[in-house]
Amino acid sequence: MELLHDPELESFRKEIRAFIDEVLPAEMKARQRTKVQNNATIQDQQEWMRILNGHGRAVAHWPKEYGGCDWTPQQLFIFNEELYAADAPEFDWGGTHMLGPVLYTFGSEALRERFLPMIRNGETYWAQGFSEPGSGSDLASLRTSAELVGDKYIVNGQKIWTSGAAHARWGFFLVRTDKTVKPQKGISFLIIDMASPGVTVRQIPQINGEAHLCEVFLDNVEVPADQLVGEPGMGWTYAKFLLEHERTTSSFIYWSKRELERAKEIARHERVGGRRVCDDPAYRARFARVQADLIALEWSVLRVLAHEETGFPEAAAASVLKIRGSELQQEITMLQLDALGAKSLRYYEPGPEAPTPSADWAEHVPGRTTIALITRAATIYGGTKQVQKNILAKLAYGL
Amino acid sequence: MDFAKSDIQTMLLDSAERLLADSSGVEYWRERRHDPLGFDEGRWAQFAELGWLALPLPEAAGGLDGTIEDVALLNIALGKSLATEPYVSSVVLASQILRQAADRGRADALMGEIASGTLRVALAHQEPGADPLSTEAVVTVARRTADGFVLTGAKLMAADAPSAAQLILSARIEDEDGVALFLVPADADGLTVDAYPLIDGTRAADIRLTNVALSADALLIGSNRGEAVLDEAIHRAGVALMAQAVGAMEACIRICGDYARERKQFGAAIGSFQAIQHILADMFVATHQARSMLYHAIANSNRPAAERAAALSAARIVIGEAGQLVSRSGIQVHGGYGLTDEYAVSHYFRRLMSLEKQYGDLVRHTERFGDSLFA
Ligand SMILES: Cc1cc2nc3c(=O)[nH]c(=O)nc-3n(C[C@H](O)[C@H](O)[C@H](O)COP(=O)(O)OP(=O)(O)OC[C@H]3O[C@@H](n4cnc5c(N)ncnc54)[C@H](O)[C@@H]3O)c2cc1C
């Protein structure tokens, strides 16, 4: 074991910081800092992907042959950390972190050639069509069916919580291609053109005023059979692969680090009774606890990245990241609101740009509550906290 | 001490049940956002017809002289149904201040108008950067003139101000110690009202006063009594708001229980999973404790100011934390559905968050209660 800081990584960090500083457009950065919505606009996400792709860094985590950077996990960690610290727009997660890895691992040559360059270059936003109204935690019970007729699949059913579907040109879906076998065995992984006849998208009004989540209705949608990824009936395996591939990113460590810095900015700026919020011992204590927990999470992430041998299944360590990571996202956003006090109760219409700040309503006010409200979802999506704990108890203790 | 409801309280709750149950629910709440003031003026008139707006007011003003318990019970019902009406501002806070005004005749006339639903009054006290629990943190100044006063200053996030025709403003009169309270028409020259919605659908406003000229009778409460009057009125408002929080929690846990029975995953109701049962049990414990603390705050409401304040702050700790637990767990139990505007639980979440942070948040009340223990 050798845990002291590595000077080589520090010079890598310097290089990355300078690189981002050079290529990230100032207006994009400003929008990311002040937006009154949870995610960057699709336009900013795509434009940013194009810029990074121009420098060969859009999909740094992919294998080199598909456009990756061949960096160590520690270098990737630093890269992501610096992106968030610099207020760069986040990636189109569906394409870069979900579909991409599935395609280059299991997809045919034709599918790879067709879609990987599109993903790298941010040419489309990808919808993830897994969950259904009756199939959330129990995803394997999904009912959307795809029937092979000639060289096409005919897809019927309904998806829900499909983030960004209203803006997505393409989506990757889990569909049932075989009803006769065990539920997990009858699921396939299908790429669907969202502009196909029979696809209807309804945006779902959310707790925070946004409507990013969608319902997707599929009514006799014809999908070319060659858009089925890998083998029929293997969709469940690919989906699990994809979720596991997401392991360390599901900690949201980079996001949380940036948001905790923002919470500190707020606490330094806001005043109550002539005192800065950060000078209030009650807040000091909370900041100290959250920061300490976040440092612990960071080390836990690094340990998973390094595949440390712990004597427990590695997936158990990965569950820690998801459980604690999602809780910390919520603690940090709520800390931001508490530091704002009653000001956090003001409702702002969601939008890509914040209203003009004033002396009483600093630039950091709009957006905080918009984001904190939807961050209640962190312990729900990608496997709820309860289901994660069920899994962890099984993995770690064999219960 | 008697936990049974009096006849008048039973009547009150019956009428509340009838009116509020008919007009509440997700669709009703979502429609209210399109009302210019965030609530339905027609229903406000019904509040008046039912005597709710007269409840705590003195008989001389056409009021019912109801007790703080009566007011709390009605507010529990308002909280259950997430009413956005400015009940607490006008009927609890403003009337409590008006009752203490020197000019009784005028105050009674104003309260009479409140009782009949024709006048709404909001308090504008909190100033930018001020401690929300302080009655003395007032910089707004009132300069005496030949025929009255001229006010200059700024107020932040005055609850329900956008629907009020008259505002009660705290200000320091030049060369006097203490804080005085003025009644100011919301459309006075030199006064601007920057209105906006809060996340729970209620409205607030920032108020700016630039040389607002007032006649001498605008002074409701002089500098010698302003802080004490404010303190008691804000205390009563705090009790009413905590009653709303208790009502909101009690409704929320039922909604979550129903959902856990109906929602199926893995071939079983999610309520059959112990993880969910334990969450629901914790929500029940917290809600029960919250109502207990409401009673504690009410029971101490006639004590000397420091004791009264300590009891309310203690209540706000337990109720505030319960509100967080109930609202956060409520969403968790609902899964994705909890994040939508189309399910009631997300509305309860927003209201409970708002109630926790008005007139001093959990952190401030924790500090105040802590200080009281070692005073
Ligand atoms: C903001 C957001 C974005 C999302 N984005 C996407 C997306 O892009 N694509 C997509 O396909 N999906 C997406 N999802 C869906 C998400 O994955 C599901 O919400 C999640 O899987 C939970 O399913 P559910 O909402 O149906 O809740 P349910 O499964 O109905 O769960 C309700 C409650 O029951 C509990 N529960 C369920 N089963 C058990 C059990 N066995 N033991 C104990 N407790 C249990 C849960 O923990 C939860 O508390 C998103 C969700 C959200 C909130």
C-alpha cells in the first residue's frame, strides 16, 4: 500500500485544468453555474461534447480504439473532478456512460460504426427506456413487447421516467422478445429512433417545476431488426453490465464536491443577524460533518477504482458508493437550502439562465431549490436505496 | 388539561372537513397557481361565512373570541388540505397586533373588515440579512413630519403581502428607542411590492419604501410596545403554522400508507416489505411526537415571553425535524411517482419545507432553545 500524494498525478491535474480553461466557452460555464434547472441544456451538452471530441477527450473512459484516452482510473477521476469543478456541462450520460460501453462490448461491428461516432460527437441525446409504470424496482417484470415480423421488430408498450425523451432523437430500450421463458431471459436491448411513427412522448411535470422526465408510449413502432444489440434475450445481462459499469459514477462524487463548494460559497456570502452563515457554529459543525463524509466517499471511490481486495465481493463496495453517494447529494443540496434560509423558498421558473441578481438575491439563489427538489430522486433512480440495501445485505453477508 | 374537543371545536372541524375536503387535492392545488394571488377568493369568502376569519378576533370587532386551541385545530385542518389562503397573516398575526392598537375604535373596525373577508393585512417586518427571530432587527426608519411620518427602508419576503390591501410595517422612529408598528396601504406612494410565489404556492413580496408619507394615525403601536406586541403576534403565528405542519404530516402519512398498500412490485404490495414498513413506522412516530409538541407550545402560550419562546422553539425543533423526515420518506416510499407534480406527496413535501423555514428555520430555533436551557 502506498497512499501518499503522487506528484505525477498533480502535474496531470494541472494539464487538465489548463486544457479545460482553454476550451470551455465562458458563456457555457456561466450558464452551468447559474442555470435554474437540473441539467445543462441539451444544446450545451452537445456543443461541449463536440468541443471535447475535437480534442479526442469526449469519451476519455472508453477503450482507446473507440476514442478513449487510455488513462488510468486515477487520471479519469481527476479529469471528471476538474470538469465539474470548472462548471462544464455534464455529459449525455445515456450515450457516453450507458449505451456506449454496451455497444463496444456487445454490439455488432455495424452498430458500433453507426452509433459510436454519433455518441462521441454529441450528435444526439439518448433516452434510456427501461422503467415502466408497473416495473420500477422490479425491472425484470417489464412488459413492453417487441415481436419479430420479417426484418422488423414491432414494439408495443409504455415506458416511464425516460429522462429527456422529449429532446432525444434516439433511445435504447429494454423490451420483451420472449414471453415463454423466465422473465430475465426474455428481455432484449433495442435501439429505437424516437422519430418513428407510433412513438409518443409526454413530459411529466415535476416537483421542481421542470418536466425533464417523460412517459414514452410505443404503439406498433417498427424497428429494423438489426438495431437489436447483441443477442436476443440477453438484454437483462447487458443492462446489468451497464449499471455495473456505472458503479463509481453513481457515487456522484464529482458533482457532490462541486456542490459542497457551492454550499460554502453561499455560507460565506449570506448573512443572518450581521453574521456570515459560515461563522455560525451550528453551520460549521454541519459543514464539517458533510465534508468529512465526502472525503470518506472519495477514498471509497478510489478503492473501488483500484479494485482493492477487501475480502468482500467488489459489488458490495460499489453499493457503498451508490448508497452513501446518493445520501450525500441530498445532504449537500439541503445544506445549500438551509444556508439560504427562507430565501430558498422562493420559486423560480426553471430555465437555462438565471434572472438578473440583486443585492438581496445573489446569483447563487435561483436554481438551488430547483436542483435540491429533484435531488430527492438520487435515492430512487438507478436502484432505490432500499433495493440497494437488500442487495448489499445479500452480497456482504449472504443474507 | 382536557384532550377532548369542545362543542365549538367539533363544529369547527366538521365545517372544515366539509369545505376543505371538497376543494383540495392535486388538481385543486395545481389550479391555484393560475390564480393571481395563489388562492381562490371565492373560498376566502366561504372562510368568512363559516366564521373562520372571525375566530380569534374580539367580540367587539364582530369576532368569536376563539382560543388559541381553536385556532390551532382549524390550522391543522388547513394544513391537511394544503390551503394557500393567507389565514395566518391576516387572521392570526395582523389581528393580534391590531388588538393591541391604541385607537380601539379604528382597530375594531379594521378587524371587523378582516372578519367579514373584505380586508387582508400582512406583516412586513423581516429585513434583508436580519435574524428572523429578532423583533429589534429593524433599520427601516420613520421620520416625524408636521402631519405624520415619512418611512424609508426595505423588507424582505413578507409572507402573503401580495394579497394584502394593508401592510403592518415595523420601523424605528427617529430619536426614539424601540420599534414601532405602522399600518400602511399597500398602494401608498413610494412603496413598491415585488411579489413572487414560493415553492408551496403561497406568495410573498419584497417591499421597498422610499419616503412614504403617512398620516399620524398610521402609527398603530408606539416604540415603547412594538417589540413586545410583535413578539407575541409572531409567536401566535408560529403556533398556527406548526399546527398546519402537523396537519400536513398527518395527511401525508395516510397518503403514504395507502400508496404502500396499493403499489405492487415483485408481485407483492411494497407495504409488505419490512424496509417500507419501518419507514412508515418512523413517519408515524415522528408525526405523533410532532402533535405532542404542538400541544406543548400551546400550553405555554400564556407564559412570560422567554418561556413561551423556548416552548415554541422546542416545538419547532421536533415538528421541523418530523416534517423533514415525513416529507423526505414520503417521496422515497412513492419512488419516481413522488417526484412528480401529479402526486400529492410532492405537494406536502414543498409545504412542509416552507413551514419549516418561515419565521426562523430549524437551525435558528435550535439555537434559541439551546440558549434558553443555559440562560
Ligand atoms: C429523476 C429520475 C430519473 C429517472 N431516469 C430514468 C431513465 O432515464 N430511464 C429509466 O428507465 N428509468 C429512469 N428512472 C426510473 C427509476 O429507475 C425508477 O424510479 C426506480 O427504479 C424505482 O422504481 P419506481 O419508481 O417504480 O419505484 P417502486 O419500485 O415502485 O418503489 C417504491 C418504493 O418501494 C420500495 N421497494 C420496492 N421494492 C422493494 C423491495 N423489494 N424491498 C424493499 N423496498 C422495496 C422502493 O425502495 C421505494 O421506496 C428515473 C427515476 C427518477 C426519479
